[in-house]
Amino acid sequence: MTTQPAAQLQQVQPVDYTQMGIVKGEHIFPEKAEWKEADFKMRKHRHADCISPNPNYLPQDDILRFAVMWLQAPAQLKVFGLWGETGTGKTEFAMWLASRFNLPFYKVSITPEKRGHHLETEQELVAENGQVVTQRILLPAAQAYRDGGLLLLDEVDKATDDMTTSLHNILEGKPWHVPGLGTLKKHPQCYIMTTSNTKGEGGHDRYITSQALDAALRRRIGWFETKYPDAIHETKILSNQFTQLPTVIITRMVETANAFRDALLGEDRSGKIEGSIRCTFSTADLVAWAYYMLRFGMNCTPRDSLSFAFWGNVDAEDEDAAQAIVTAIWSESIDEPVKELISNAAKK
């Protein structure tokens, strides 16, 4: 009789991706010295649906602190909602947070065209026993609800009445009946976040597709406002990514972005301002401006890359005001070759 080697007799055990462990803060947040010795619960194993976020993303400290405490709580009595101007990093934050805690990440973009059934299942053709058969598979929202992970309902204030009806049970954590699959129970490691431009009040003059959410749905969300990073934060973001650009150029770029934001929202960023321009200048726009300032070549001007990376946001009626903002900060240097600006900065 032939004896099988012990190694062949061993069966490969499936990985339990929901298994939790206690990890010191220095391993999850090496950039946070104050959390170095703190203990955090997190998944031991990294699931295939975990994502790699933008390595240059820097979260806002206050939002991060509250989000971590919400995530680490024994229960999440409210969904964690981020609302604010476009380009303030709402979606990127959710992706970054999920990655740090080894949570599978599932994003559902809410649009006026989507209905409740778009959260549930879809049919897929698969090969089985030499034949092609139809199989019903879970869509991201239902998969996160059943198996756990961080579910991001992106742009939740775009939900129609039909979608809102479907969201009620999900946000409450109640059993969810999915046609063709039965009833799903919310996994204890399913964490739900939302993003939106408004808190669901509707009637916004710039975010015209934002809907008024019913009061019951709004109450199930705990809201935090995201704002554009301060000048120090954004300067650090650009300096870390674009070491070829001297500080004087980066400083002017950040000043430009903030001048546009002041013109849009007022210096106190309350949005209560008369005669404001309508274009937003996000951190992503700043990064793109710096990127193309270098990629377009040293003989191109800052205006060339600014026009490509941002000027498409400027409406015709805001053109004069936008040009005045740029001229007030850059003067003639906006039209000088980048190589000359870098050379002049090196001499100082």
C-alpha cells in the first residue's frame, strides 16, 4: 500500500477574512505619533476587495479622529456621513480609511437614474458543465451587507424616492429581502458611509441634482462637513509629490486655489456671499496643475498648465473675475516659462 506524504494529506483551510486582531496604532497610522501605543481592532487578513488608495492623500485630522472612533465602537448606531463641496476629499477619505483597516471596499454611486433594484443583484452568464447558464450575483451593496466591509453610498443626496425607500432598511441595519436570494442579515463588520454635497435639504443653486431626502433617512446619518484643506496642509501635499517645484511656486498655486474658494464661498467659507463666481478649485485641481506644469515642459508657463487642469471649470460669465484673481497673485509671472521661475527662486 502506498502511503501519501503528510503534506499531500493536509487540506488547505480557507482564510477567514473576518477574523479580527488587536494592532498597535504605529502599524496602522505610522504618521500619527499620538496613536503610537493605542490599540485598534482590525482584520488580520487583507481581502481581495481591499483597495490601494492614493498614496499621497492626507486626511483631515478632525474627520479622521471621529471616523476612527465611530469605526472602533461596538456598534454603529448611525451611518457616517460626509458632506461638503465637490473636491474636498470625501470619497478618497473613505477609500483611505477602509484600506488602513483591511476592510473590503464597496462603492455604490447614487445617481438620479438608479433605482432600488440596482443595489441588489444582476444576472451573469457563466460556464457550467460545458454549458452557459445564467447566474444571479450580488451587487456591491448587497455583498457588503452580507459579507462585511466598508460600503460607501456615494452622492447619497442624488437618490430618488424609489432609491430612498430601498436605503431605509439598509441604513437601519434591518433584514434585507433580495429577490432571488432571500433575506440578507447585516454583517457585524459591515460599516456604511455616505458622501454628498448637501445634508439632504435639497434646493441647492449649484448642486442642482441634489434631492431633498426625507427626514427619516437624514436622521439615520451622522453628518460631518468636509472642507478644503488649509494652506499648510495643501502646501505639504504638493511639496511631497512635486519636489522639483520650489516652495515659492507652490505657495502661489495654493494662494490661487484659496482665492477662488474665497470668491465662491466667502472668506469665512460659509457660502453666504453676493455675486460669487461659480467654479470650484479642488485639491485634485491643484495636484493636476502641478503635475502638468512639470509634464508640459520647462518652456511652458504656469498659465498653460492652469488652463488645461482647471480653466474648463470657469464659466464665460466668470472669466473676467477669474483672470483678475490669477493676475492679482501672479502678475506677469503667470506667463513666464517655468524654468525661469525655478531659476529665479533658486537665486533667492
